Amino acid sequence: MKLLVIGGAGYIGSATAQLLIEAGHDVVVMDNLTMGHREAVPDGAAFAKADLLDAADTLGVLKKHLPDGVLHFAASSLVGESMKDPGKYFRNNVCGAVNLMEAMRETGTRLIIFSSTAATYGEPKEMPITEHTPTLPTNPYGESKLMIEKILGWYHAIHGIRWVALRYFNACGALEGRGEDHDPETHLIPLLLLTALGKRKQFTVFGDDYPTPDGTCIRDYIHIRDLARAHILALDEKALGAYNLGTTTGNSVKEVLESAKRVIGRPIPHTMGARRPGDPPSLVADHARITRELGWEPECSTLDEIIGSAWAWHSSHPDGYVKKH
């Protein structure tokens, strides 16, 4: 297939673009490079610099390349920032998605695979989370993603555009030569590893008095290779609607810290801090639907394997995608 990967210069988008090329697909990456990195775009992919907020440019890219489908990774995605600047999230995420859907309608593109999030669920009362768990976002980021899912549903009903929304839990790990390089960095595993590299003074564990076995928050960590594989499986014509992507197990912050120490082979400076407002004790996914319908299972599921791949990336790219001289 000829596929347009929007946000394909970012962390998960570039990894998915790489696996799509390896699977024999013709890939075009579209990115505005405000958060992505041109160096992350895989060899073999065509590149178009464009912004979803520019409706004319977006339509121009689709008219030029006429893809069979679109994989949409481009979004503002910091929960804390969304609580301070909700307008940015509704504008960038929702308005950008409407521009994309209108361009798809006009050019006859009939498939979109959307990078959604577990933040659509908010703070569920029961675990593990299924696709039937009520969607009650607690921040504008999660709300914007849920709004996009609803928009996709209407474009399917009215214009026949097939949609798949993959609700990620905690994306992590790295492919060879392709890993996390965010500014600011907010994810737990890279923060740990950047501390181990001396790029940060210490790592803070936010809260050790939660109702979990060791008192720290439990999250569902999923390797980006497994996330990328799910996008390829979602190209299947029978895929439709929202699917959870997770491991069904989950690990605590202390378990992640201990795994990182094992992988690296030395202690990591850390301290205990107070709970952060709004952090649920546990968020773990039930991925039974995508397993049943598309045959997806997480393959890179051990913490040591995930953190080992991330450590290989960070230790060989201590300054991220900055080119070495």
C-alpha cells in the first residue's frame, strides 16, 4: 500500500514508518518538524514538510501522493501543558484532524489509523481497562483525542472512511538507531536513563504511599516495536473502531527503577517525592479485542528488554538526534 505517515518524524511515527517500509509498503512522511526530527525519518520514505493546521498544504500533500491510507501520529501530547493551555490542544489536535479528514474526503482516501491514548479513559475505577470502560477524560489532552475518535466515527458513517484508533498506554523502548528525543522530556524511562547518563541530577519517584504492592504507581509499559506492529495489523480490512494496546500486566515505578539499575549495572540517583495531583494508582490495559480480531500480542514485554533497548539508544545518542561530528 501507499501510506502517508503524519508525524512520522516523531518517536512512534518514525518507528512505525520504518516497520512499514520493511514490510514492503510505499511510505510518505508528513511532519512540520516542530517536535519531530528530520534525522528520524527512515531511509526509503519520501518526506513532505507540512502542518495539519494549514488546510491547503495538507490537501496539497494528499493530492500529490494520493495514499491508500493515512497513519496519524501528529498531536500535542503533554497532559500538564494541556491543563494550562487547553486552546492549544483543541486547536492543534482537533482542528488539525478535521483538516485531515476533509482532505481525505476530497481525495478519496478511505482509511485512517489514529494514534489515540489511554488518557481517553481518565481515572477508571476497575482494572484492567477494556474498550467498554467509560471514556471520561480528566484533561484537555485526553478530551481532544476522544473528540477526534468521535469525528472519525462520523466521517465513517457519512463518507465511508474506515477508521482505527489505537489507544496506547505507556509507549517506551527503542529500535536500533531510533528512540525518544523529546523537549521537554516527561516520560519515566527516558528520565531515568538521562539521570544515569548525568544529564539530570536525580530522578524523582512521585509518591510511595499508593494502594499498590510497593506503594508506587503501576503503569502498562509497551515497546514501540509492538505499537508499530499493531499499526501494520490495523491495515487489515476487518479492523474498525478503538483498540487498546497494552500488556495486561503493568509494572510499578520501583520495578522500573530496579530494572534500569540491572540493565545499566549501577545505581541511579533518585529521591522520593510527594504524589502528583491526578495520578491514579494503577492503569493497565486489557488487549483482548485486538488479540481476538487481529492476532496482536506484545512480543517485547519484559521490562529489562524494553529498558535495554532504550538504554542502547540513549547511551549512543546522549544528545538525542543531534548529529555527531
